[in-house]
Amino acid sequence: MARKSGKKPMWDWIAANRSLVQVSMTAVTALIWIIWLHLIMSGLKRQARTEILIHMGGARDLSGRMLVSNLGLEPIYVLEIMLMVRTEQGEEVMSVANRVEVERKEDDLGRNATLQGPLKSGEVVEIGSVLDLVERARQGAASVNQADIYDIEITAVGVTSADYTIVAAKRLFRTTRQGCQMHLHPTTLHTRQIRSAKQLRPIAERLTSLL
């Protein structure tokens, strides 16, 4: 008794639909390459992305030390440090990149007198105490009375070899008072990274005005 034929063998189907199988395999291979290239490009973009950390060390008062760290994989060149001070009278923004409280020495070529300069990956630079920053702002003609300060915002601006535009980050600190003591606390857990062209435009205009 003849055995009933089952389903058509897979290889017969492949042979009969050779063109369709080849097109499908080509499409699958192309899709795999696209996904792979996307993962590679995402990794390269992530490596080139800057990550600037602005944080406060030591006491949480005017003697607290402000620090700027480069957590990105690429070195950055610090172009400017700007301080925004908010009081009842409004806001004032001044450059505080120059350490006016440090006397310039002939043997250091002025490097200790400015915060401008390269910052390697993983490096940190102390930009001064809160009081130092306020005093620098006052040296720059800002009429700031430290007792009137509500908020301060620090903006670090730099450039990298991976991009032709500036990079920037900022962090806001709010003041609270307990008797005669003034304390500062960051308003956010992380430093805000400024990446969009729209957000960077007013910072670039500010830098141009300081030239």
C-alpha cells in the first residue's frame, strides 16, 4: 500500500522559491548591518559626548569650595566660568574665570591666575569658594551684596576637539538662612548639560560680549 505523501519537503519549497529566499536573506543581512552600524555610531557618539560636573565640597556656606569635573571621555578646554547671582534687585551675570585673589607669579605664566585651560578626562579643578566667586563678580563691577543673595548659578563653558561648537553645563544653588548663617544647597541632583543649539546660543552671545 503506497504511503500517503506528507507536506512538501522544505528543500523543495526553497528550490521552488529561490528568488524569494535570496531577497529575504539579503534584506535580513542588510537589517543586521544597519542595526550593528547604529550601535557602533551610538557608542562613538556617547564617547564624544561631554559630561561636566559642577559640585560643592566642604562646608555648605560661603566658604564651600566649588569644583568643576570633566566626566566625559574627551578632554575639554575651559573657556569661561560665569556666575549668575539673583537678589531682590534682579539677576547679574559676570565672568569669574580670572582668579583676581591670586597674585600672578612670573614662573607660572599666569596659569594659576585663570581657570581657562585644558581639563583632561577625569580631572577636577577647584574654581574657588563661593565667597571668592562673589568677590570676583564684584571686581567685575557687579553690585552684589552677599547678604542679599537668593540663588547663585555657575555655568562652565568649554570646547572639545570632537565638536566645533561650545559645550556648557550649569548648576543652580539656593541659599537658606539659619540666624546669621547662610547655607547653600543645589536645587538638582545632577548638573544640567546644555547641548542644544538653541540653549547654547545665548551663552555664545554672552562670551562674545566678554571679548
